[in-house]
Amino acid sequence: METNPHHLIMGELTDFLTGKIIPDTHDERYLQKLSKHLVNNLGYSKADLIKDQKLNITTGGRNAVLIVNFVVKFQDKVWMILKFAPGSLVTRRLSNLALSRVIAPYQIPFVVTTNGEDAEIINGITGKVSAQGLDHIPGKGKLLNMDAARFFQPVLPGVYEKASKIAFACEIDGACPCDTDRCIV
């Protein structure tokens, strides 16, 4: 079993999406709750969800690996990302929007910031909060009914570079160095 001085490990649990045995932490309990909500209430299949997607960020001659908790992908497109962290949602808006501009070569339509109890749904195109609450996370049916031609616009190189800097500054430079989910190379 993994150890992390930053998290209380209360045993083990079975991951809802993968069936793997993983450490039981407070954060992981919220992630399991979100997994079940996405599948059981919002209509996504387990195959639509990529959990703990690693994302390589390079900026200013530095490299890092960030974790995006959930990537919602179907029809060969990433439609939404969900990023979990305990505490305030407002302080994570900018960094999560930045992640939505570096994880794919196009703008991801929806960015969800959640602490497991609440959620902010950000329109990836406008960068504005469009809804709040776990029950307002867009379901698969809503995404399938969207006019996809309006979305998935390419992320321009200048925007990509700025977003990389923001993500790096917020997720790596401002993060606890003890957190094993992040590694600076």
C-alpha cells in the first residue's frame, strides 16, 4: 500500500471505474463518489471516463506531470475535465481553465472544479461559470445534443503557452512539495 505523509490512509478500497485495489483516503472517497455520480446519474459509461490522466506540462525550461482527476472522452473528443481538490472552488477556476487549454489541441467545452460537495461548471469557450452544484454537471445526453461544430476550436500557440504557465504556476509552484502526485523533472 502506498504511503503519503499528506493523506490519512484508512485502509484499502476497490476503485469503481477500474476494479483495482487502491488506498482509502478522504480524497479518494470523494473521487469514488464522483465516479459513481458520473456513471449512475449522468449517463456516462466507465469507458467514457479516464481517471487520473497524467498531463506533461513544459514551460520556462521546466517539466512537470499534473494529474487531471477525470477526463470525459467519447467520439474521439475530450468533452469535459473534472478536477477535484478540497476547499475553495473559486481559487481553482483559472488553473483548471488553463488545464482545459493544454490537455488537447482544441478547447474542451466544459471544465468542472469540485471539492466533492459542490462544483462549478465553467464554459471552456467563455471561461465563465455557467452553473454550480454537482447536479448541474452536464450529462452525456446533454453533450450528445450539443452542436459540436461550435466547440472544439483549436487552441492557438500563444494561448497554449500562457495556459501552460498558469497551470504550472498554480499546480506545481504553488503546491506542497510533499505531494507525490506531482513530480518535477
